[in-house]
Amino acid sequence: MSGPGSWSPAGGRPPSNFEEKKMTADGKTSRIREFLKALPDEPGIYIFRDAAGKVLYVGKAKSLRKRVTSYFRNSGPADGNIRIARMLKLVHDLEFMVTGTETEALLLESNFIKHHRPPFNVSLRDDKSYPYVVVTLDEEFPRVVLARGARRRGTACFGPFTNVRKVRDILDLLGKIFPFRKCRGRSPGRRSGSPCLNYQIERCLAPCTGEVDADAYREMIGKVVKLLSGDAGTLAAELRREMEAAAAGQDFERAALFRDRLQALEHLLEKQQATGAGPDSMDVIGVCRAGDTANIQVLQVRDGLLSDRHSFFLTHVEGESETSIVEQFLIGYYSDATGYPASIVLPEGFRRPDVIGGYLSKRKGSRVEAAVGRRGRRRKLAAMAAENARLALEHDRLRREQERQRPARALEELRRFLGLAETPLRIECYDISNTGGEDAVGSMVVFEGGSPYPAHYRRFIVRAVRGPDDFAMMAEVLSRRFGRHETRRGLFDAAFATLPDLVVVDGGAGQVAAAKGALAAAGKGSVPVIGLAKRHEEIYRPREPRPLRLPADSEALKLLRHVRDEAHRFAVDHHRRRRGRAVSSSILDEVPGIGPVRKRAILDHFGSPERFLAASRDELEAVPGLPAKVARDAYAYLHRFRGEGGDDAAGD
């Protein structure tokens, strides 16, 4: 493998703003042309970076010169491709690395894509829908967990999987092999400070009580990562040696422990490999594309039987060849596999099966056959995979079309049920949150076209009402909102400048009457108002003695629930934060010996002001970083503050 080369339009350093403005398009093109002439006619990878050095795109090529040059020709990849054209406008630096073969280039491309996750490469659509096994390496004592969300920097992700049950089975078996911690949170342990049952049954090393140091724990986690990366032979041999040594020393209980772990490891490998080394075991790949989206089907044949099927949706495929789409999917799909099939059946028209075969063979450590299914059963399976990919893409198109139309249907249903003159395109919903009248707040959420519009969400602090009077609080919030319809303290606010087509309040007849009165007083009495009560999901309307009940499965009721629940969430969140700030500022700031760092440690430890106020003296003394004397002083202060005794009889 040869070394890397690079180009930047400012001679190897990012230009200043002045230089960048002064640089002409012709001058930049000239420098690119000179660099392209120096590209080698050899296999390798190329990397496009933006002005900040972030990787935009990683690609591989049999000939770097031909492939990279094609991007800057009118008939190249950017011709008519909005995605690539947009990327090229952002390109500031270009790097390349020469490899010995195209297979080596594919391996290198796989590593770079996995590390940098470039935004313009083909990617799985909506990663959160696919479960991963994640090792939280950014924590002092890492966990091994199932995750669906965006990947956090500093973690190792293995997958994606299409079956959550399989992931849970893998985690269960890993937990039997490795005694890593099972507790939640970035820090190990429970609030009680004592180790959990997993420690007693030797399923956890109890880092929470110092039974293992961070280095020894991380050494074990390293074995987990190696196993998930496909290196199982070394671990199996190590477990067998430890089992035999314990048996030879007549420590039969410990020998049984290693025996159980070895059996769990063998069971895990059986589940992952699923006899993948057999001659009748193969993965059959089918692909169908439409616009910027593609679907890939993976049919798993094990012991001659079609045993499973996985479906994946990809984005950023516009302008990519079918071979490139499948290739980029496969390097991601098999990059973290713990087992490989004996052969891969590729779609008809795939041009580089030998490259994929070489890539998988290097990963597996033994030969993996990769070929296009041209005859017999393989041809039928390839056609089945392709047809399923086509149907999946069509089904997804119809589903997304229905999703797009759902808000319009719900709004039209709502107009019909409520007898409104016009479709309520803008809906505002209000809710009140307080604790016995204290720290009362109101929320305003906005839905436009049936979808949330967070930019127009607003919060209110109730100031004029004292005591638990939800009706008066609702009237105050509505009066203030519609009292400043045009301006807010002399400043334009788009959220208040637009009148809603419908006002929804969280509550029944009392809240509706209060809201209607506030609107009338503000001169906006023509705006329709309804209330949605939680208990029976009944709709209350002004001057209507009986509430309206919509069909439980109606789109209109689902929309109203969504609006109401969003207003409730927004109000409660504001109330909790306000109450938390009040507790932390009024109580903790006055406790002797507690500054900002210790205050944060206390709130992080207890999680909420209520738990802190209810804590016993022993629980306060267990707060990490809080000296025992300061904890005792804080406990005594809290009890004096609350009018209680200085000692906790239950704790003594």
C-alpha cells in the first residue's frame, strides 16, 4: 500500500475569507486540473473534505485518475445529480491513498466510512429503526447495551440487526460469558451503594463498590469487542485453559463457571454463524432503487433452507450505480459480522463480484464465494430477492404517501365533526401546570397543517393568580397571548401575529368557558374554542351542554390527542425546570459548605429536587464528592428549614 496524497485549492492550507473571495472560479479549476493530472492510474480510495476538514465523501476506485477526474467533467457523476453537485460545492480538500488491489481499497473504504460516517455516502435510512449492540467505550466502566438512536461518539456499534429479539439473545449470552455491569447510567451502582444480585451470582464484577479497577474491567470489555468483531477462537481457547486449570486445582466451582461461559460462547457462535460454513449456506442479495432511495433484501439460506429475510432502506443513492449501492451496503452490513456465509449471491448486473469475494474472504479469514446468480436455484432466489426489494420499495412509497396525506385527512375530519366553516390549518393548544398553585406556568403549542411547529411554541409564567385556580390561570394565559396579537413589548413575534383557526385547551367546560371569555375580552371572540378532557377523551364546546365524543379510531381524535399531549408535555417540562431551579437556588445556595460543584453533584446524584428533600442523612453522606461533615450540615439545615428536628430517628 502506498502513501496518501492531498490537494487543497489554497496550496495545502485553508484560505482566509479574503483569499477565498478573491479566488476566481477559473483559477480554482486550473489548480484542480493540475492536481488531477498527477493522480495515479492505480487502485485506492479518495476522500473529499470541506473547509473545516470534515470528511464529506469516501470512495474507492480501480483507477483513481479516471474515477476522481469524472467528478469534474460535465458528463461525470455530478451531471444532473443534485446531491453530488451540492457536495462538490463544499469540497475544499481532496486526499487519496493508493492500495495494491481493488479489494484492499474496498477494505480501506469500509474502515474510513465506519470511522467518519460521511454525510454524502450511501447510508441506511433512519438508523434509529435498526437495533445495534453498543459498547459505551466513552464511560469509565463501559456497558454493553441495545440501542436504536443516533450513534454517540466514543462508542463501538455492532449491527445493524433487523430483529430485536436476536439482539437481546446476544446480550443475554454475552452477559453469561462476560461479567460486565448491567446497571443503567454512565456511572455504575445503585443509590443504596451496595452491589446488586448480579455480583452475587458472578454476572458482574461490581465496579460500583471497587471490587475491580478500571484497567481490569476495560481488559474484559476489550474481549467483548473482539468477540463482536469476529475474533472468537482466542477467547474460546482462553476459557478452556482456565476451566482445565481450575479443575486440575480441584476448584470445581470455578471450573463450572468457566464451563458455563464456554458453553454460552459456543451457543452464541452457533446462533450467529447458523452453520454458515456449510456448502448450502448463502446470503442472496436483491436491490431496487427509485430516486434517492433504494431497498436491499438479504435472503439467508442455511442448510439449504430459506430461513430468514432482512430488509434495509438506503438513502443518498442518486447518481450511484447499482453495483456501487450494493457494494457500499455490503461493506457496512458485514463489517461487524461475527459469522459469514459460505457464499454471496449478487444481483444480476453486479460488475465486481471478485472484489466483494476478496473483501469478505479477508474479513472471514477463509474463502467466501461471491457470484451473480445466473442459473438454477440461485437464479430463482436472486429473482425472488429482487422482486421483494421492488415490492418493499413500492410499499414504502405508498406508506409515506399515506403518511403525507394523513394530516390533511385528520384536519378535514376535524372540520366536519366540529362544524367549522374552514379547515383548521393552524391549531393552538394551551395547558396549565402547577403544584398546588405554586410555580404555575402555561404552555402554548402550535400545529400547522396537522404537524407540530416548534418555532411558534411559547411558555408563560402565571403572575396574577394566587392559589390553585386553573380556570383563572387559563384565562390569564389566553388574555396575555391574544392581548399582544400584533406586538410583544413593541417587538414583532410571528407566533403571536398569526391568529389560529382553532384553540384547544386541556380540560373541560370550566377551562373552555375561561378561554372563551379571555378571547372575547381581547376582541377575538370569533376564534373557535374547544376543550379535550383526559378521562373520556370528550370534546367540550362553548354553550353546548353535552360533550362530543369522536370515534376512537378517527384521525381527528388522534390529532387532538397529539396536540393536547404535546401541550401537556411542554407545560410540565417548563414547570419541572422552574421548580427545580427554585429548589436549587433557594435551598442549596443557602446550605453551608455547598458551592456550584457540590450542588451539581447533589442534583446529579438524586435526579430530582423531591428526592433530595426526602433524603435521609445516610443517603446524603453517600453522595460522591460530598464530605460527610458537609452532608450532615446539609441534612440538619434542611430539617431546620422544613421545621423538623435535627436528627432522623429512622436513620439512627
